[in-house]
Amino acid sequence: MDLYMLMPTVSTSFIVISAILVAIGWALIIQGKREAHKKVMICGAIAALLFFIIYVSRTAFVGNTSWGGSDEMKVYYQIFLIFHITLATIAAVFGITTLVLAFKEKFSKHRKWGRVTATIWFITAITGVAVYVLLYVLYPGGHTKPVWEVILGA
């Protein structure tokens, strides 16, 4: 497995791990295990952050993967990708807000935000895995230039 495959595989794994941890955290809080919930949810947030760091690093230094499927399918992939990116951005903002509410001990608001945030996060994780499968398993594509090369005109 080369660098082009390794980084997306690792980053996607962190999204899956994050979603699993969020599910475990949700189950823990339902059981009234607040301290365990807190620890697991922080680990879930760290896994999501690790995904983001790997993704941004790959985009900046290696480049992204271009669509490798047919031109007829490309528009559907792009619509799906835009949906995923929009959802992921919303999930990140909601996630940060939910964490801040918890750390400020505003648990009533945290509980309301948390339900929505977790649901959005699960959908984001599923669509993220779907993007990975489309780009690296079903329709492997080519690689674009790293962002820093595009910016510098290299």
C-alpha cells in the first residue's frame, strides 16, 4: 500500500472509530455513566481531530484523489461529495458546540445539541466511508497536485 492509499485508509479509519466511540458514549450516558461518557466522547473527538489533521495534511502535501469513474457518474459523485462535505462541516461545528456546552456544564443544552450532533455525525461517518469506497475501491482515480504546489505555481 502506497502513501496515496495509506493516508485515506488511516483517516477514514479514524472517522469510523470516532463514530463508534460516539455510539458507545451515547449508550453510556443513557445508562447514567457520566464519567465514562465524558471520557469516551473526548476520545471520539480526538479521533475526529486526527482524521481532520491527516486529511488536511494529505490535501496540502500529497494532493487529493480525482474521480476515476465514468463521466456519466461523475456528476452524481460530485453531488454526493458536496452533501458529505456540507454535512461534515455542520457536524464539526455542532460537535465543537456540544463539547463546549459540556465543559461549561450547561447539560440541558448539551443534551439537546448532543442528540442532533451524534445523529449528524453518524450520517457523516457513513457518507465518508462511502466516499472512500467510491474513490479507492470501486473507481480508483488519479491524484491531483498538493495544495502548496498549486499555491506556489510549482
